[in-house]
Amino acid sequence: MNWPYPRIVAHRGGGALAPENTLGAIRLGASMGFKGVEFDVMLAGDGTPVIIHDETVDRTTNGKGSVPAMTYAELSALTIQEKEKIPTYEEAARLCLALGLWANVEIKPAKGHELATGDAVARMTRELWKDAPIAPLLSSFSPVALAAAQEAAPELPRGGLCDTLPEGWRSILKQLGCTAVHCNYQSLNGKLAAEIHEAGYGILVWTVNDPAEARRLVAVGADCLVTDALDRIGPDFK
């Protein structure tokens, strides 16, 4: 594919420079000139799509507990580094639209909630971005979540997330209607990049924080780099 999205994307909104997966992180990424951000979406216990990476709130907030066991009212009462809150997906999406940011939306289902999460995220994405010039790219490690997203909103682009490409990756991506491969940067070399491109897929790599490594990846054919190092691998990095 001819990659239509930003080439450098801020991981979890603001990389390592802001509390991850928060509105403040997204604002920081935009303020530094990034045109694309990546963030994670999980369902709270009441079905509200929220922006968080872990299945528990323990690491990132002042609370403890399982995300799918808590309502959004309970989650929103927690704080992240004393000032940020866990945002809803709708809040994050509306902020991206207001700031003119493209988004790589990772569907991050808690265990056992793959189908519901893929369905809810796809339906909400379709509605929130219906008037946007370019849709987000939905991605997930979960084939079940991606299949649910495909069923709910087949017109939205999807990316298959993996650490390393599994055997039979071509048929898996075709079945899920994906347009891109999202792989660990350490697994990408020139031979594999050529095979992925020859099969018709774009290549997004995560999480690239060393400028020299970033240049290698661009040279071998990566279309998009996701980074935590916003101060070293900026939006115009070449």
C-alpha cells in the first residue's frame, strides 16, 4: 500500500514525556508537531470504552483494581500523576479531531472481552470520525477483536499487531481484511519488509526510541515508526 498516514507517531499520546494514554499526553504530542498519535482502548465494566493499556489501574493511577470490574465513574475518580484522569475513548477522539491528529487506535481488550471490545471500538470510531478527512487505523493483537471490528465497521482500516509475524500471516491478514502489519521493530529486516510490501501491506513498527535504529528501519522499508522518544525522533525525522 502507499502509506497515507503520518510517518512518525507518538506512542500512547506523548511518549515518555507525559503520563501515558491521557488527554495531556495527546496535547503534548500535538504541541511538538506530531500529526499522529497511538493509544489503547479497553472497555470498563459498564461497557464504556476508555483509554488505558493495562487490565488493572495499579501501574498508572493512584488506585488499584481491574478495569473490566470497575465502572467508568469509578475509573474517572482516579488520578494519574496527580493531575490527569483516565479519559474515555470519546474524549480522546474528540481531542484528536480538534487538534487535527490522525490516530492509530489499538483495541486492547481485557481477557474475555475481545469480541465486545472490537465491536464497541469499531462502532464508536465509525461514528466519531464520520466527518473526518481520514479515518483512524484500528489495530489489535487479538484476531477475535479485529474480526469483530471488521464485522461492525468493515470500511475502517485495520492493522494486525504482532511481536513477530506468525506462520501463515498472509492468510490471517487477508481473512481479517487488514491493510497493514504492526510489528516489533526488532523483527523487521529488509527481506521481510519486501515480502510484506509485495503482499500489499503497509508496515508500522513499534516502539522505536533510538535514532540510529530508526534510520535503519526507514532504510529497510518501514512506513511508520511509533516512538516514545518524541524529543529525539520528531515528527519530521528522516
